[in-house]
Amino acid sequence: MKEIISSLDIGSSTVKLVVGEVYKNELNILAVSEVKSKGVKKGIIVNVEETLISLKEVFSRCQEMLDIKINKVVLVIPSYYAEYLLTEGKCSVSNDDGLVTNDEVLKVLQNCVVNKVPSNKEFVSVTPIEFKIDDSDKKYKDPKGLKAETLSCKAVLSLAPKKNVYTAISLLENIGVNVVDINFGGVADYYEFKNDSLDKRNTAVINIGDEKTEVTIFKKGIAIESENIDIGAKSIERDICYIYDIDRRTAKKLKEKFALAHKRNASTTWSEEVLTNKEENIKINQYEISEIISSRLREILNLSRKQINLLTKMEISSIIITGGTTELNDFNLVVDEEFAKEMEFYKVQEMGCRHNKYSSVLGMIKYYHEKLTFRNKVASTVDEESQEELVNNKKSNNSSILGKIYGYFFNN
């Protein structure tokens, strides 16, 4: 059975649904659907009827591409009021061989969770830090196959307010979609870019979203703190709207297609003519608008750095900055000045999703795959019957580019 995983990110600006296949630890994108988000403010669903419209549309588009029903997803959830608790669990190894198996690993992780979740919180994930066998002080990342009488585990338990989870899950169930796993956007971002080097360091992840900026702290690959700052890309667009008296749609287009994130390379002679709200034609200079954007970006990054210092006293070795705003031309110049050597600039590289706005939805796929691989399970949200239908559909439609891609993924 192939590991085909569908991942959903309900953002303030857009709702993104990605279906990908993990093959030999590489993620191949099979389908991408993105629609304008409705009824969502700062990552929280505030109008269920409007959000339901967006969800139906994003699934309809994706299912039309694949010719199959998508009825299971992994879901990115907001980290507002998230909690991270250090926890421990222990279990006996009672099988005939006396060897630690996947069953004991799952049992000890369950024991790390039992009676640890407050009534007003929802369990999100349990991430093992280390395992120990019997009374030994030796620590293991993966104890499976070791001889033991008892297995103990130290782990980090992630929790979220129930409303942050249940509203989205209920809406998805309403359209016939089950959520098989959840995690925070910051964790998903980390998994999109994670490597062995990052897993050995203390890292901060900053995701500049549409209405908020999420900051998450990782200690050697494990999330331990997170916070949201109520400022994002929309603040930049509001600045442009206010200064030039133009609508937000025009401001967003100028920001993404014309302006630069830093004024260093901006032209003082290149201008764009636009219509103001008073229906007056004005010319906007690239240097001036870039200066406006740069100023707000510096504020966002400065606030993020302060938030990192509030969240942890650890020395942070790496800072990952992601989100759609990081795709602005010359964004790296602003980052270099604000963070200097601390910054490592990462870019989403998956073909079909080569944009940092997809980092959370893609990282969620990788998180789910790694989690189930550790538990010796196949990570797939698409059952075998649907996979067979998917292959047959694309074999009969190889005239399209998408059909050729499917032929490559499934026949090799």
C-alpha cells in the first residue's frame, strides 16, 4: 500500500489542501487545492457557515483533480493558548521473547498521556524525548528490539483548547471527512524543513501569516513553547492602503508583484499607476512603497525576536522564518539585518508547492509519515480501493500533465 496523505490547513487568508505521496522519504505532490478563506480570523473559525463553504470548495477542487473521494485528512490547528507539559510513563514488557516491540512503545506513550490532560484541554500529541529500559541510565531514541522487563519514557505532551480543535473537526465531519491526526502549524513548519543538524540544536520557527505571526521554540527537535503575535501580512497591506488611499486588492497586488521587501535594490524611477478610492490616478514609486513594506517587516521580525526571548532563556542556534510573506523579493536582506548569523533561510522545494505559504500543510504530511513510521505503521489517508481507482483513472487520462505525473509516481 502506498503512503498517500492528504493534509489540510485552514488559514485566515486561504484554505489549502494538499495530497502527496511519501516514497523513499521524499514527498511527491499529487494534487494541490487552494481557495479564499471565509469565516476565519487569526486562524480561528468564527463563522462556521462561511468556513463550511470554503471547505466544500477546496475539497471539491481537489477531488476533481484526482477523481476520488477524499474522506480523511491530517489537520493543521492554531496554537493559541497551547500548552507543552513534560511527562513520564512506564510499562512492563510481558511478551514471550522479553523484547521491546511496537506494542510496548505505544503502551508507554499512552501511559505518558493518561490522567495528564486537563478537562478544558484537548490532547494534540505526545513526543518522546528518551526511553530507558529497566533500571539502566542509558537513554534510547528507539528501544524496539531491546531485551527488557520494563520500559520507561520521558516525553512532551502538547495540549490545545478544545474549541481550537472541535470546531474544525465538526465542520469536516459535516462534509464526510475524518481527521486522523492534528498538530500545530509551528510543528508542521519545523517538519517541512527539519534535518539531522536542526534536530541537534535549539531552534525558533517564525511563521508570518496573514493576520498573525506564530513563534515556536524547539529544543533539539521537540516543540516546548509557542506564542502568537497579532500582526502579519495584512498589516503591511493596510499600511499601503492608508498611505496611498487604495483598496486592499490593489495594495496586495503591488506588494507581491511590484514592491521589494528592502529598499536597497528598489528603483527610484520605476513607478506604477493606480486608481485611488477617490478615483484619482496616482503613480507609486517602487522605492517609496518598498520603504513602507520594509518598515513593517522590521517591526514584525523585531517583535518575533522579543517573543523568542520571552519564551525561552535557552541559546537559540537557528531561526527558521516561513509563511507566504517570506516570498517577497529581497526579504532575505531585511532578515540579514535583523537576525544576522542566527538566521537560516529555508525555501519549500516540493514541485507543485514551491512557495513558503505551503510550509505548514506540507510539513504536516511529513510529521504524520515520520510518526507512523516510528510506530511501524503505514501512513496513508487513502485506502487501497481508492488508490487503485486513482491509478486506473490516471492511466486512462495520460494526455494531461497531471496524468503523466501520476503515471510516473505509481508505475515506478
